[in-house]
Amino acid sequence: MIAKHLLLIRRLVQTLSVFILVFIIWNTRYPLSGFINPEFYFLIDPFAMFITAVAERVFLPGLIYSALLLVITFAIGRAFCGWICPLGALLDFLSWSQQSVMKLFRKKTMEHDPLSLRHIKYAILAGVFIFALFGIQLAWFLDPITIFVRTFSFNVHPFITGVIDGGFMRLLKITDYPIWLESMYNTLREGFLSLSTPKFFHTGIILVVLAVIMMLSLVKRRFWCRYLCPLGATLALTAKGTFFQRDAGGCKKNCGVCMNLCRMNAIRSDNSYIREECILCLDCVVLCPNDKTSFFFKKLWGSEQHTGGQSKHPGSEQNIWVRANPVFSRAQFILMLHGLILTSLGATAPRHTRNKPQRPGTESNLRPPGALPEEEFVQRCIRCGNCMKVCPTNVLQPSSIGKGLGGTWSPVLDTRRGYCEYQCNLCGKVCPTDAIRELTIKHKQQFKIGLGVFNKKICLPYAKGENCIVCEEHCPVPDKAIKIRTSMVRGKLIKLPYVDTDLCIGCAICELKCPTAPDKGIVVIKVRDA
Amino acid sequence: MKHFFEKITRYMTSRKSQSSRKEFLRGIAVSLSSIPLVKALSVPALAESEKKLKPRQKRITQTMCDLAVVKGNSPAAITRKAIQALGGMSRFVKKGDIVVIKPNIGWDRAPEYAANTNPDVVATLVRLCYDSGAKIVKVFDNTCNSSAMCYTNSGIADAVKKSGGQISYVNSSKFIPVRFPAGSALESWPLYLDAVECDSFINVPIAKHHSLAGLTLSMKNLMGICGGSRGEIHVNLDKKLADLTKFINPDLTVIDAYRILLHHGPLGGNLNDVKITKTVIAGTNPVLADAYTATLFDIDPKKIGSIRMGEEYGLGSANISNAKITKISV
């Protein structure tokens, strides 16, 4: 009975997974409620976690959670890809709608025997891994969860809030602000929208990455998952030895239905299948016209004489094994051992990129409070966008590609858009790889992001001889990091501001609120740790 | 997929779908005729933003004294007593009025730090307004720090909600450029629509130190209804504040001096800078209220630029010794 509804259940689980993730991202904002853990989906992501851990030679708590996922994958196969992965769900939805349209043209997708293209993903994984061995973390660009979250945070969420917010503002203006509509708008803003629509710059390319992945899935279903996804490759390596296997031994018809159904193109024309490619979508089980396909737990050890058609009980399908191979072949075992040795070597090897002189371009970038030293930070950050999403002032912006390829999309403070809120430590709380350390409010209030420096050619009291003091007014440090001395400028007694370098934490509210334009009378610069 | 594209390209290049000259011209005509439609939809909305705001008129009310100064342990009780000493809220708020209460919610600080108006004072005023028959009581401030954090951590959002007032975050489309009378320092500045178009405006600042203005009192508190790049107001601040006060003409000024910030204003952050004076000052003359509050800091009111300028502008007298001041201890 359940079998008939398995597809429906899978689709429900996929939808639920996407909704949970979207809910989490949506609510990654001030005030962060306790039950939402914005790191969750990253913590169970073995690709991002292991690559970051290897590149940085650190132990991340996420390693434990993601190892759990690997254990599950070893037991039952790549169910994560088929049931949980939000990007996979998105691609499935896309293919499903594509096929619904295609039906109008009476065109069916035809599959051939599995392509060797699928090995590309292992090459990608190996490449990323080798880079990680040398201390360069590239998981940020290729991790599917990150791609999904990043695109949602940077492109989708601002768009949706912008449209709703703008629509309401328009409506209010036209209807001349009726009280009931205003209170509705207020409630909506408080509970659902952001108080001001977040804007992220240089993020068009992030949307393009997802768009390309989605386009490819129109050519072949789950193109990304079949051929490219390094997380899929990680799970596939684990799933090679899974003992939860497909069984279609009893089928002699070779009607090709399941082969064409398989979204991963994992079924060969002789009805056998590639174990590690299967994502347990169960299409072939439910939609088999002959009800011949099923999944069984296979014995890990022991004799397996039942091969192909030479069964002792020809009628009962349970006893017919597809292949007589043991779970691991010798070659596979050696490969796995090899990988294990490489990983442990990688984790202990000295890093070559440390203490390299910094490029001048990246030096001027202000990092969020609690960020690791620049070199480490760039390698640790997986560019998930959580910190930028949660930032209440929108000061955290993805660094553009032009500012140095290595730091692309990592968070920097755009001090013309916002400032670092004095009593806020949310960015550290949502970072899945602890590139931004979680600071207590007290520690955060002492963390030096940068240092304010007056430009006396622009600052009004110095340059024009007019009282201003907006910077001092806004300075959140209790004893004021911007101090004032009164002195004669152009024959007038003027209050001149100056920075107390010991107290200044570089929150940059002074720069944001400084009334001069386009250049600011005070700018916050990064001071390298001595 | 390939077939799909083939079909589309075949369709697009087929004789059938190619338009004749007539069709082409017709298409152009249709698209041109849609311009008035688009215009009709968009222009009224644009015209709406050009809404003209006139200076607010103060309701002329007789009060039992010029200024009520009430001391006591409970912020709510002294606020209630101060309004009572003036003759009750019904002198300022009539039945069916739309009332604006403008506290200082500018900073992300807890009430103890005396950076924002005491939430109890605000809540009490909201209740008094409703008791006098107000239709709706609006509370808002254009904050300096992130509005969500200011509203929450100041305790004002909660207090106002509990007392039934409407607390709202400012809506950027409601800042409407206002032309000030010729000769004023502000010239033109965006002001918040709600603050100008209301029946009764109650200004509820907290008394604090401010290194440029000397003190930030009721006149400085009105900066919270300004939009735009507010830093620019700091140049020639005193005159601009007087302009602003003249334009808004608050019906009632209630200065919260329950806790006052002596140094490092207007944000503070150090409890040592906070003095607990347990006082509320209320009156219809903003200049007089400011002048009296200055004496709590042991500062000569004449030394505060905005008070001097307010007197010059005819907003009211700053002469404390001539005023009828009712002092009460609860």
C-alpha cells in the first residue's frame, strides 16, 4: 500500500526540506529566535565541512554531524540527494514541470546507457581536495547547499521583500494611508519582511551560477547531480558499498521503462544499475509496469551464490541477487584506504600558504567582528551568506570578484551602506565554519574591526570651520572614541573631533553618518594586527 | 529538447508567423496607444509624493500653570501628576483626535542608560490620550541605530503595545519634502507625514548631554521626524531646531528627566554618567520646558543655543523666574 504512495511521500519530503531551509534562511535575521539554527544544513554537509577542515587543518563540530550523514549514506545510499538536498529538489521540480510541458509536444526523454561523464564529479572533488591539501578551500564555489542558500539570501529574498514592500508602499500612497492598511503593513514588516529591504551588490553572477545549473537540468535531468556535484561525489564514494540495493533480477522483459525513468541515468540497458549513482528516488520501483523492481538490504558478508536467473526459488524475488559481487572489491577497498590516508595526511601537513604577503587589494577590506585573520578567514569562509543575511544594517556585503578572486563573495563591511551595530553579535552566531567566531556582546564591543581616521581636507570643522560633531554624537563607545577639543579655526571657536585610537573599534557608524559627500570626513581603515 | 527548439525555430521562421507590414504598423500603433495608459497609472502616484505640507497649527489651550515639575519614585505616577497639574490631558486631546507622541527611541540602549525616553512615561501618556478620547495614538521615531533593535531594547515598543498605542517603524515613502518659510536655515527638508498631519502632537524627549547642542531637549528631539541626511542639520543646528519647532508647534512638551545623562551623550553607555533625578517636566511652551530642564544639569539656559534661538523666534519665553511653575513631589 505504502509503495504506491512512495513517490508522493518523497515529493512531500523534498518540498518540506526546501521549505524548512527557506524558513531558516528567511528568519536568519534580528532577533534570531532560539529554535532556528541557520547553520544546520551546512553542518550536515560533509563536502563543505571536510574540505574546510582539511584546508584549514582544524576540527569543526560540523564534522561529527556530517560524518553521521556519511554513515547513513553508507547504510542506505544517496538518499540525501534524492530526498533532502534542496538543490536536487529544485532541479526535480524543474524537470517535472519541463516534462509536463513536453507532454504537450508528445516528446519523451530518452536515456542511453550511463555516460562516463559522471566521473567528472569525482575529478572535481579530487581537484577541490588537492587544493584543500595545499590550504586553499574551494568548496565555497561548488557546494550545492551553499549555492542554494547563497542565491536565496542574495537574490531571491531581497527580490521578494522588495516587491511586497514596494507594492505596499505604493498602495498606501495611493489610498492615502488608511489606518487598517498601515497597521497590516506594520505587522507584516515586523514579522515577515525586513524593516528595510536588504540590498546586495555584485550578486548577479551568483544568480547566474544557479541559473546555469537549472538550465543544464533542462538538457538532462539532474545534470548537476549526475555529472558535477562534488557533494554528490562525496556521498557516491560512501554509497559505493551500501548494502541497501536495487533488485530487478526477476525482470526479463527489458522494456526500458526504468532506464528511461531514472533521473540519475544509473540503470544500464541490461537492467543492472550503478549503485553509487542511485539516489533512491524510487521511481523505478513504483512505476515499474511489471512490479519487478524493489530494494533490499543485502547481507554484508557471507555466501552469495544466487546469481541472475540461477535461483533456487525462481518464483520468489527476495532471493534473487542482481550481482554476486561482494560489497567492496579489492580495488575499491584500496582506493578507500588511499583516500583515508590522504585525508589524515592533509589534516596534519604544514600549510604552504600561511604567512604569505597579503595582496594590497584585500588589505583594505574590513571584516566582520570576530573574523579570523585575513588569510585564514578567506579559506575558512564558505560564502554561505548567513552573516550578510542576518546583519541588521546591511553593512556586510559580498566582496566582488574584482577585489581579488580569492576573496570573492566573502563578507566585507561596506561602510557607505551601513555600520556595525554596537550591541549585535549575530554574524558570529550564524557562521557554520566559525570563520567569524562567536563573540559575547562584551567581547564584540572590544573587537577592533578597523580604525577611524579623519580626512582633515574634508571634515567640516577642519576644512570649513563649521561645527558638526555628528561622528562624536553617534560614537557608541561609552567613553566616546571620538573626542573633541575646542580650538580656533578661521577666527571662530570650533569643536574639532579626533579619534582616540585605543577606544575606537572601527564600527564605522561615524563614516556612515558623516554628512559630507561624496567623500567622507572620517573613514574606517583596516589596521593589520601587529 | 532538441525537437522542442526545432519546433520553436520552425514556427518562428515559418511564413505564417511572419508579420506583414500592416500587422507591423498595427503592433506599433497598439504599443504607442498604451503610453497614455501607463502614464495614467503612474502619474497620480508621482503627483502624490509632491503633497504639500503646511506648518502645523498649535491648539490654543489655557493651562493651569506654565510648567509642571513633578518629582517622585514612579515614572508613570509623576507623568500622570504632571499632566494633571496642567489641567488634564483633555485640554490637549479631544475626542476622535489623531495623536502623535514622539519619544526619543534613537539608540539601541536599555532604559537604564538614559539614552531613550523612559518607556513608562510614554506608555502613561498613551493611556491618558486614550482616556481623553483619542482615536489613535501613534508613536514612532526615525532612529539612529537599527530601528528594530532600538524599538525593542528601549522597552518602548512593548510598553506602547501594552497600553494600546500604535507603534510603527517609519515608512520611507512618508518623508515629504517641506519648504520652510524664506529666510529659515532649513530651507527644504523631508519631514514625516504623520508628525505634521495630526490633531495633537506631544513631544516626549529625554534630557541628555550633547556635545554640540550642549543638551538635547525637546527641540533637538524633533530631529527624529526628519528624514534625509540628518547629519547636515548639525551645521547651524540651533537655528534649524528653532525652525523645526516653529513648523511642528508641539501642543504639549513632556520632558522625561527621570534619569538624565550627564556626559557622553546622546548615546551614553556608562551607568556612571547617568543621574537619577526622578523628575518629569510638562508644559505647552517648549522653550520654557527646555530652559527649566537645563537647570537640572546646573547649566544656564542662556548658554544653550537652541533655547536662545527659540526665544528669538518667538516660540516662547525662556524666563524661568517670571513663569508660573507648579512643583509637586509625589
